[in-house]
Amino acid sequence: MPRYTVFMYHPEDRRTTDEAQLAAELAEHDTYAREMVAEGVMTFGSPLAAHTATTSIRAGGLVDGPYLEAKETVVGFYVLDVPDLDAAIAVARRNPILHQGGGVEVRPMTA
């Protein structure tokens, strides 16, 4: 069955510092992840540490922090085992990050 990785993006300027709001948003993602597991479509998923924890490797050596400045950063990802791209898009469209100000990218994985 084809596999797809869904990357979750969130604008840096829309990050909340309100602990209650953050907890509520994360709870939505936990519920969504449990739904995908129950449906048998999510193989693996994980939030990522803040983009400031990034170490980039280039031909010239290591660079602390993200290589490029971006208004949106990848905050997590999950891997789907679904029949086709349409099914992957249908699952990704339910991601709570879409109404939390962010977006998703669906990318086919190669064997």
C-alpha cells in the first residue's frame, strides 16, 4: 500500500503562549492521532522540537538553527498507509492544525 508523509506547518507569529490554549490545541491533535490509529491509517507520527533546536548540515559543516528563515515551520509529521493520494488528502484535511492557523503538506514516500 502506498505511504504518504504529512508535514504539519504553523506560522511562527501565531504561536500561543497561553498554556490553557496550548493544552487544548495539543489535546485536539492527540484525539486526531488516536482516530487515525483506530482507522488503521497512521503508521507513525511525532511532534518536533522548536525549530530553534535544529542543526543543519551542509557541505561546509554544521549550522546551528534552521538553515532558512521561514514564516512557517514544520511542527510535526505523521506517516499514512492509505490506498492513494486522495485517501491521504482526505485524512490530512481533518488535521486540527488547519483551523489552528497552520497547514499541512502531503508528500508521497518512495520505496
